Amino acid sequence: MTDIKRIDVIEVLAPDPDISDVTRYEVIALVDDIVPMQMAIYTPGLAQPGEFGPALCSTIIEVSDGDRHPPLGAPAADIITYLDNLSPDWTPIHD
């Protein structure tokens, strides 16, 4: 099951002149289990795992020419499936 709850933005970035044959996309999404909500407790007899919650996050994905590009304009579920297969590193956006 995905941790991506909602896709807010997925857009093509301007080409990088130092990298040829690659298209870069910025993705902004609501992703679950990213930021700590409650720290783990390690007290004997009272141990509890940490709890993590959702956050608005961003990532940059790079797709080489000839590889499958994100299905822009597709239903959100298709885009989420595409991103799940890539397992991108999400960075929380702090206001």
C-alpha cells in the first residue's frame, strides 16, 4: 500500500544544460508516515514505537529518454502507482 495520499503538483522542470537525454519532474504530494508525531519511548515496561504522520513533501524524479515517463493527465491513482514503483526520496516542505 502506498504512503502517497494525494498528488498536488507534477510538472516538467526546465532542462538542465549539463544533463542530456533526461527529463526532470518536480512532484509535490501529501505523503503519510514522513514526519515524527510522537517519539519512541524506551523506558523498560513502557516501551512504545515512534509514531509518524503525513506531510506535504516534494521530490525530483529524473527520467531518461526511452524510459517510461509519468502519466501526466492520468487519474491520480495511475500517477501514484507510477511513483510507488520509483520509490522516490520525499522531502517534507516546511512552511
